[in-house]
Amino acid sequence: MFRFRLEKVLRHRRRLVDDEARRLQIISASLNRLLAERRQFENDIELAGRSAYEQSLQHVDIVRQRSSASYIEGRRTMLRRLNQRVIEVQGEADRQRAILIEAQQNVSVLENLEVRQREEWERDERRREQKLSDEIGGRRRIARSTQ
């Protein structure tokens, strides 16, 4: 029966791949939340801008217009900070993807080694079986010829 000597190492590396994949999944979920938050900020700014424009057409008092402008500027500042955070998290996700790919490659190397060793073992087993059946056939021929 075939036994891969590095089976424990392979199992360990597979666990590492699972761990790295989970980390990437967490980072991706965080990035998705940030992107949704960014879309919300962009929508808020757009709606506030439209409202401010409509107010300017209606000659609403200056205090209200300043309040709207202040709100929009605050949202834009928050959006800039959020964009910076999105860039940071995207970089983190890219680094984690590279780590995951490396871990997957390590597993792949061991899996390929296991396949090659299994094929070699099967080839050797077939040779042994062929040799044994040739030996048994030779003994039968000898036994028949002596009878």
C-alpha cells in the first residue's frame, strides 16, 4: 500500500492555505463594507449638492446655504479619508492574495510530488506483480514438463 512520507507536511500546508484564504475573505469583506460606505457618502454629497442648488434657486436664507455647504464639505473630507482607507485595505488585500498564492503553490508542489511518487510506486508494484506472475508461470511450465 502506498504511503506518502510527507503527508503530515501536506496536511499542514493545506491548513495554512485555508487560514490564508480566511484572512483574505475577512479583508475582502472589510473592503466591500468600505466601498458600500463610500457609495453612500457619494450619494449623500450628490443629494446635498442638488438640494443646495435648488435652495439657491429659491433664494433661501444665507444661513441655510452655508449650512448645506458646510455639510457637503464635511462629507467630502470624510470621503477623502475613506478613499485613503480603501486604498490601504486594497493594498492589504493584494498582499494577502500574494501570500495565499504562495501557500497554494507550496501545496501544489507537494501534491505533484505525491502524484509522482504514487505513479512510481504503482509502476514498481506492476513490475513486481509481473515478475511474480512470470515466476509462477515458469514454475507451472517446469512442473508440467516433469510430469
